[in-house]
Amino acid sequence: MRHTEFWARLDQHLGRAYSRTWAEQQVLGELGHRTAIEALDAGVPPKQVWAAVWQSLGLPASER
């Protein structure tokens, strides 16, 4: 997964305006108690970040 796909998926589920805010503020334990943006900036692969986001949002398996 590329960064662009990660952001497209997050935009799809939260809306473009809110997805950025959520990614800046929501701390996820699965990412070492970092936000999605912090994890991406630290070099965590987007696919791994998406898996943590997917779990946190309780999205259906089809969105994994």
C-alpha cells in the first residue's frame, strides 16, 4: 500500500477534512502510542498503519 492509497481509504471513511484531523489527534496503541501521521513520518509502512486504523475504527473485514 502506498501513502496515497492510505489517505484515499481514510478519506473515504472519515471524509477528507476530518481524516487529517483524526490522523493528527487519534493515538493508537498498535502504533506504539503514536498517531497515524507520527507513525507514517517515523517510517512505519502505510499498510501497517492502515491495519491499526482499520481496527480502531471497527471497519468491516472487506476494508482490510
